[in-house]
Amino acid sequence: MYRDLFNTELSLKDVGKHVSLVGWVAKKRNLGQLLFIDLRDRSGIIQVLVKDNVKCCEIRNEYVINVKGVVSKKETPNPKLKTGEIEIIADEVNLINSAINPPLIIDNNTDALEETRLKYRYLDLRRPIMQHYLDIRHKIKMAVHEYLNQYHFIEIETPMLCASSPEGAKEYLVPSRIHKGNFYALPQSPQMFKQMLMVGGLERYYQIARCFRDEDLRADRQPDFTQIDIETSFLSQDELLKLMEGLLYKIFKDTIGVEISLPLRQIKYSDAIKNYGSDKPDTRFDMKLFDVDDILQKLNIPFYQGNLSIRAIKVENIAAETSRKVIDSLNLEAKKFNLDFVNVLKYENNEFHGSLAKYLDEESISNLINRANLNNGDILIISHGSYNRVCSFLGSLRNNYAKQLKLIKPNTYDLLWIVDFPMFEKNVEDNKIVATHHPFTRPKDECLDQLKTNPLEVLSYAYDIVINGYEAGGGTLRIYDQNIQKQIFEILGLSDEQIQEKFGYFIEALKYGTPPHGGIAFGLDRLAMILGGTDNIRDVIAFPKNLNAVDPVSGAPNKVDNDQLEELGISLKN
């Protein structure tokens, strides 16, 4: 036997017991006649005391060793360690395997750049914080299995090699060796398969599903990711959301010991955009957006004329720090949202200061003070342009100021549903109507009459779960009426041939008695990121890709030899 038990399973009740432990040397301190070793296994660290009369192998950091000895009470406890009240008095220390000097410090506070950490991920994973993140991820999955199993869900795997279908993002294609010139696609989600499972009468399905999207990366996105995929039949939206709130309650309780308050709030999509400038608002702090066009357009200010939306946010107690340099940076940020510029009004000594102040009269001054509830030292940031761009820009500023001014209380969790999403939206590039979610999203019953007359006003049975300003999941009720499905395809401008080519097998399945159904998918990676307390999704994935979509450990994607390409019937262009 290598070990009797894990390090942190030992406590004061085990004093006097002879044990055998294994692990890595996290640190050593040689005091001449005494050698102290911090022995690390997956559970944590325990201190080992080796006296000079004990036969001991060579000890270096990251050597794998076996320690045999007696559990003893420490004279001076270490409150930072779970095993801080005890130590092992060694009578034998044996080398299991040696190690070369690692290229990074294996500790929570490492000095390594992320690229080094990713290249030597197998060493990075020895760090306790990294094992904590993966443990959180594991606990989420266990909570999902336990909860859904008791509510009659059945876990079913769907294909990884499937037909290409338009779902919004670019797909990863897999060439077929047998059918040269044809390709499989890796699934962006199990969307059509899980709906066909409902047609198949399974009623309640779930899967911890691997999904793939060929998108540009960012801190909370990976090309291959995992979602908790769920589909149900014969449930209303309210029933489904209530069931999922119970799942979220269990996930939070089982993973980090937090009991969330139920039922969760629901905010309409239009209200989220209006008040927070985002469909994934962080409401742990205030700072809402508000309209000022009715106040400012009366003043004949040249740049505020025309059919514009003029909106503002108030930021408290930063007038003194808001220099010309800060205002210039706000204008640069506005240009990223295709807006011309912003105006900043500082309110100091009961007066407005800024380039806009000269246009204000007594009435507008009074109205601005009252609407924003201004106090001395506050500023107003005013933006104008198209409604959506102005809201998005001010929503982004709102989040930036929350971080900068530390407005968010640490270790707090804000969960809410965003509901009543628009069914359609205009594609900015070609001005065509597209589905906001996907073409199988069910329009709200009270909006069916508007499908032909005013489709952009139609709302849908769609919902997102937002946690601390992150979209942690989302779903929809699905269309099960073939006539409504046909209307949706017509609005999207799809011909019968296009429908057959893109969705033929799925449309055929819907003809055979489809039940009312709907589902949701939670992002497992994002949930683990939020509950683990990190803002980098790569921290919670064992072997992630970097921002260039490269796996630094294996070097993927890599080139393959010509024989492999020839076998697949593929030739590469220069």
C-alpha cells in the first residue's frame, strides 16, 4: 500500500496513529538536525518532521515521496492549513520518483504567465486553486445528476458527428473518409436531437453535452465547451423555470454552501436594456440608465437635434477625478459603439461644469438635478444616437465603473431571469429579419396576430438565466404547431428548398404528433467560473485553448501529412 488515507483526513483524533502517506514535496526547510517537509496531495498539505537519525531519501521540490510515521500534535498550530494542528514525525521517507526543476512556482500565487501555465498545464493543475476549480466543476455535475434524476429525467447521449446546420456560429467540419467530398459537423448544441427526443416520447431528457463553435475567443468563451442540456415536454414556461430554479438552488448549496433566495426575479428584455443597457445585467449595484431627451431637445443644442435617443448615467463622487484625459477616454470608448462622442457634466458647488453647461437654462438644470437625484461631486455621462447603441455603450460604462469604484460587494450572488425576448431582429449587415434565438423558438400566444403585420414586435417564450452579469444559460419553448413553423420560415425568407436542405429531417419528425416542449442549456464552464470565483473561463477547464484557439500542451491544431489528406480526398490551397 502506498497510502493509508489522504493528508487532510487526519486530525487531532488521529494523534499517536502510525500512517503511510504519499504526495509531492511542496516545500522543504532544512534546519540541520531537523528537516521539515510540506507534503502535498490532492486533498491538501500536511507537515512532516524528519529528524537527523531517520533514513531519508534526497528531497527536492516536486519529488514524489512516501512518508511513514506517527501523527503528532504540533506545539504551534498553523491556522492556514486544514491539518495545521498536527504533523507527521517520520520514521521512513522513501523516494517514489524524482522531478526536474519546474518552469513555474506550484502554489496559488504563481509567478508564471498564463501562456506558460497553459503550456505546462499538467504542472499548473497541481496548484491547489486549480484543483479547487475542477472540484467545483465536479460538484456541479454531481448536483445536476442527483437533482434531475429525482424529477424523472433520463440522461441520453446525442451524436458528436452530425449534419451541418445553421445555428448562428461557424461550425467545425469533419471530412468523411468513406464519403469523400462530404463532411460531418461537430454539434454547436444538441438542439434538433433533443427536440426529436421529445417527439420520441422521452418527455424529460438531460445531458452534460460537449459543444463546438468556431468563434473568436474571449475570457469567457472556448471553441469546445460543455453545457448542461435539458429538454422537457408538457411544461409551461413558468413550470420549467420553477423546476430549473430548484436545480440552481441545489447547485449553489452543494458546491459552495450558499442558499439562494427563491423564486428568482424576472426582468423583461426591454426593461433590462432600458434600465441597465444589457440583456445580462448585474444588479448587485444601482446606477440605472435614464432618458434626458425630453429635457435637452428643448434647448436647440445643435448636436441633439433630430430623431435621437439621448440617455445618461450618474456616477457618484468622481467629479474631482474626472479630468480631460478621462473624458477623452470615454469618447474613444463611445467610438467603439459607433457613437460620435459623449458629454460629461460635473456637478460641483451646486453648479454644472462641462462643455454642455453653457446650453443649460434654469429649468433644464433643475430637471436634470431632480431626475438624476444629483449631489455635489457626482457626474452625468450623456450619450446620444440610436437607442440600442446608446444603451449598449452606457451599459458597458456602468459595468466598468462598478469595477473601478468597487461598487460590488465581494462573495455576493445575483440571479435573475431575462424573459420576453423579441422573436426577430434586423441583421445589421444586410437589414434582413433573422431569428433572435433560433427559428424553432415559439412566439408568445398573445403575439401570434402580429406575425404577418409586425413581426419585429413579436415576443417569444425565450429566457436567459443571468448570474452576476454573466449569461449562465438560456432556452426557449419550441414551436410544435406546423402552421406556425411555416409562418416563421416565411418571415425569415426561407424557400421550401432551403427549408428542406437545412432542416429536412427535423421538419419531417415534427409531422408525427409533436408534444408541446421546451428546454434550457446552462453553461457548465461559466457556472464553474462564477462559483469558483474566477473571471477566466480557462481556469475551470482542465486543458483549455488559448485566445488564439491553440492548445499549448499538444500544439493543436497541427498539420497532417499528405497521405492523410489524400485518403480524405482533400488538397490544400496555398
